[in-house]
Amino acid sequence: MSLLKPFSKLPGLNSANILLVESKEEFQQSLADALVQETAFTVNVRLAKSLPLPMENEESRPRIDLVAFIIDLTSELSFQSTEASLKCLDPGYFLGKVCFMVTNARNAAAPIERLDAVRKLAASLHCPLLFTEDQRCVMFSPLQTPDGVTNATERLLTILKVAAGLVPMATALYLSNLTRSTVSPDIDQPSFD
Amino acid sequence: MDPSDNVGNLHHMVEAVAPSYGPAPDSSTGQKDAPPADMLRIKQQMSNQCFEMAVQLQAGKSKRSCSTSEAGRELSEYVNELDRVKTIHFNSTLTLHRMQMWHAIGEKLKRNDSEALALKAESNRCMDLCSRIKQLQQESRVFQDEITEIQKRRLEMKRLTHEKMKEMDELTSKAGHPDTEKYKAVLERGQANLEKYKKMTVMTQNVLRGILLACKVNWLDDPKLRDIAMTLEEFSISD
């Protein structure tokens, strides 16, 4: 069983490598297209459905600077697959090189307990939790649909730049202290429906 | 997990590489004409990465056990300390840059070529503007003082006016007062006297009535007695 290790390879010059893990493989494609538009440095995006990653790409794969898990709140499978994938990640990644991205949080089909569970997961692992929109749930204004991807891209790029060392005087560990998601103590109480 | 799981799940694990459409700014190997800014950036990135790896190694060496809450508290302390040091470093860097700038400007001026002349003209203009600014600031300060003075005087005036109004109110309310005081006293005394005399009169009348009755005088026939008896009826008989 191979764990994905953060420091087992040499870093790339002026580049950042990000791994998007999503069990449904819908949002990650549009996100990837938007991410590679960045021109200040080279962004290499690797897509995966879940971890562990297949062994045959082991040699050609560059060092992954940031692992972003995309969880769709309307599907339980997404959450469970993410939880299973977390076990295949070396603990060294959780010091600022992992982030969780949640989509469809506004959808009525998303149960609140799942959101709480994701929040608790992110808080226990001290990782940032981002909320994004993908195209499906926004039906009212067509202008909104590309913005969800743009916003997600911007925020991911911010974290990615720090994780790849491209921001002077900031390391991923330092940023994780500033962006860690916390869970308020009353999250166990039943919410009002 | 054993390899059989891997084989079974292989069709689920597909890893793809997204093609990069954007122009690659720097290829990672063999850049001949990379501008110095990019080189500096890459150097900073590498130093950042090396720092992270060093931190990782360091963390592996010293292991001590402590509770999570204690670690959390210590962590916030360390982050504060880190912020403080970063601010100091940033300020020092700014100061250093300023000093370097001034040194460069000084060197340039010393060299005394065309650009230095332009620089000197600019700095002279700056000096003139600065002295003009100082002058204007002085004037505005004088004006401000005057304004403050006038405001103080106005406030004083207001206060005096207020006091005078209060005094006037007091006087108008008191003006009727002393007369009514004496008046009341006199009135009361007069009324007391009146009561006294009234009682005396009533008593005398009662006595006269009693005498008339006792003497069994026929006062109806005599006109003088009748008048006196009539007047007795005017006053009420009081105890």
C-alpha cells in the first residue's frame, strides 16, 4: 500500500502541482481547465477519482504540492470515498497541503448532518474548508455559472501558491494555522429545520 | 491493504493529467535567458521548499508528548511570536530599502551628469514645495487658533446669557412674592381679628337676646327695641 508522500520527490522549478480528488469527476475537469490558465507559474493539475493512486504512474508523477478533495454534499458516496482516500495519504500532507472543497452546499437535497460531518472532519484534520458552486445548482442566472469555477480557482490558487513555496515568507504550515477550519462547540446540537 | 484490493479496484482508479493550455512561462530545465526577477523568484521558491523539508526533518527528530489543548495554546503563542517577528523583519526590510534608495540617489547626484541635474532640479522643486507646505500649515494653524479663540468667546457669551436669563426668571417670580408675603401676613392677622370681633359681637347679641327674653319685654311695640331685635337676627347664632 503506497502512501502519497509529500517530500519523497524533488520540487519543480517555478511550478506547482495540485491533485484534485473527486469521486464523481465532474467538477474537477472544469476546475482543472481554469487552473491551468494561470500564467505566472506552471500549474500541473492531476485528477484522480480516489486514492491510492495507481502504481504505474509512480515514476512520472511529480511531487504533489496540494491535494484538494472535492466533496459533493448531495451524495454520500462522495463523502465516504473521501474518507477512505484520506487513509492513503501520508500524515505529512496534513500540515497545510490538504484542503477540502465542498460543492452543492446550498442544494436542498444535501442533508445538514453531512455538512456537519465534513466540517468536523476538516476541523479534526486542521485543514481549510472551501465552499464552491458548480454549475448544476445555479439555475437562475446564467451569469453565475462560470463564477463558481472562477472563485474556486482563485482560492485554490492562493493556497497552492503557498504550498508550492511561491509566496515568500509563507509556508503551507504557517498558512494552515491561519486558515484552519474550526467547529463551533454547539455543532452537536440539532439544527432548526 | 493487500494487492488484491488494488487489482480489484483498478478500474476505479484512473489518474489523468489535465493538458496545460496556457503558455509555459519557464521550462524547468535549461533556461538560458530567464530574466533575473524570475531567477530570484525561483530561488525564493526553492529556499521555501528547502525550509519546509528542514522543518519536516526537525519535527521528526524531537518528539515529545503533550496534550492537545496544551499544544493548541502553545501553538497560538508561537503564531503570535511569529507574527511579531515577521512584522519586525518587514519593517527592517523597508528601512533597508529606503536606505539603499537614498544611497543610490546620493551616488547619482555625486556623479553630476545630465540625469543628476534633472534629479537636482526635482529635489529643489520638492524642497520649495515642502517649504510652501510648511508655510501653509503654519498659517492654517494660526487660523485654527483664532477660530478656537472665537469659539471660546462665543461659549462664554452663551454661558453669561444663560446666567442672566436665569437671574431674570428668578426676579420675575420673586417680584410678586415679597408683597404677597406681607400681604398674606396682614391678611391673616386681619382675618383673625375679624373672627375675634365677630365672636364678640355674636356673644354680645346672644347676651342681649337673652336679656330681652328674660326681661319679658314686649319689643314688637316699641320701634327702637324692634329695630335692635331685627338686627340681632342678621348674625347667625354660633356657639
